[in-house]
Amino acid sequence: MVPAILYGRETDPVKIAVDAVEMKRALSTPAGDNVLLDLDIKGHDGASTETAMVRELQKHPIKRDIMLHVDLLRISMKDKLDVGVPLYFSGEPKGAKEGGVLQVQMREVLVRCLPGDIPEYIEVPVDELDIGDVVSVADLQVDPKIELLEEPDESVASVIMPLDEEEEVEEEAVEAADVEVVGEEAEEESEGTEESERE
């Protein structure tokens, strides 16, 4: 058994113990940490049923499969929650064929919705992205029941040119600029020489 505390919804916190095997099984579902838990609580006051979500899970610093303590939040299926939902990037960017690399800036987004509407993940198709293209929060497609709480213009992912290629492009640009400058200087020197010869 793992020690836990159940709190929230303007009710006094209750210290309980949960079955470690059952908790691991619940957290291993596709819903992950956003899984809804139906707790059958037995105590001196009789039995009661609570719906809750994991708010914090403390694990052993070395043996990560051992849970030390669980914080559980009481929820109502009628009240909206603010939860983090992972992003799933699908496909391969078009820009990858030209040497571009997909750079991910956000792995999850904060949303507000009813507990029963919490998605397992939000899909982010990246097939049509070329080098220089950016996906922002405003581009994410979500169910109308779900409200995105992140800034709309915040970058989610982008396709960039690899650093070494960027450096090569910059070096080529500098070399081209040097050639132009040298060319101009050569012309000026040539003109100066011709004027001296005339004199």
C-alpha cells in the first residue's frame, strides 16, 4: 500500500492508502497522469466513493518503480479542470527531404475542459511543413469542448536548417561579400593607377 492524501472541492483532506499495483495499472493506461480514478474509501465512518485525479506522485529517487506518496485531487464530472495534455507529432515534414530538421518547442499544452472530455493527446500533423515553417498554438485542432490556455502565437514546432548548414550558408554569404568588396577596391586602385599614369 502507498500512503496518499485526498483533498479538494472545499472538503477536509483525508489521509488514505492506495494499492500500489492498482495505481500503477491505472497510470499505465493511454490517459497517463490524467486518468480518472474511482476510489472506494473504507474507514471508521463506513464506505464512500470519490472520483479523483493524480496531482503529484512521489517516487523513490533510485528505484523509480516504487511509489512513496500520492496526492489525489477530488473532482466533479460537472466542473471544468485545467490539465496538461501531451502533443503527438505525426508525419514527416516536407522540409526534411531538403535537409530540414523538426524542432519541437512544446511537448504538452494546458487546456480547460470537463474531466470526461480530457483527450489522451492532441495530434499535430507536420507533413506539410517546409524549412522555415512554424506551427503555433493557434494552429492546433481541438474539440470545441476544449479550451486552449496557452498564448495563440506561442510556437509549438518548426522546421529549421541544421546548424552546420546554416553556418555554411552564412560563410558563403560572407565570402561573397568579401569578393564584392575586393572587386570594388581593385577597381578603385585600377582607376587610381590609370589617373597617375596620365599625370
